[in-house]
Amino acid sequence: MLKQYETVFIATPVLSDAQIKEAVKKYRDLIVENGGEIVHEEDWGLKKLAYPIQKKTTGFYHLIEFKALPEFIEKLEIQYRRDERIIRFLTFAMDKHAVAYAERRRNNKSESKTKEE
């Protein structure tokens, strides 16, 4: 049975836009190739870190919300650890309350974008 997960990773700030896009594509493809389904994705861009990681004070944040088999998470996290572009990551299983909250947050964002236009 597919469970819903959310993963956020921070890529090193020395990457170019093309390299960031390639890294994101790698993880999107990995999820889909392993029978997962991407529900939502957000690029948070370059942000200041709360504390230095590997002597870096900023990083590119990216969030992917997806459905996958529980066994896949270990594969995903092994890939994060092997990838020198990724300096931090966090993946967690979403319960029904987290899923509902994420849907409300997405709806609020889309409504505020519509109002701006």
C-alpha cells in the first residue's frame, strides 16, 4: 500500500540553476521509477541556513510530497547520502492530519496567487 511522504532536501549553494534542476529531476525520476507518485512539489529557492553546514551558510531548498511504498524510503535516503550536492535532507511519513494540512496550505497558496492576478 502506498503511504504519503514529504521530503525536503537542501542542496549546496555553489550549484548553478541547471545543476539544481538536474538534482531535482534525479529525485523526481527516482520516486516515479520506483512506483511512486508525486503529489506536490515546491522550490523554495536559496535560503539562509539556521547554522552553518559544511562551512556553508545558505542552501537551495526543495520540497517534494509523494506517495510510495515504505520500502522505497531507504533507497531514497541512500541516494541523498551518496549525492555530494545534498547537504541535508528530511523525509517523513504524513498522517491524515498532515495530509489535510498540506492540502489546505496548497489551496491557500493557489487562492492568494489568484487574488494577486
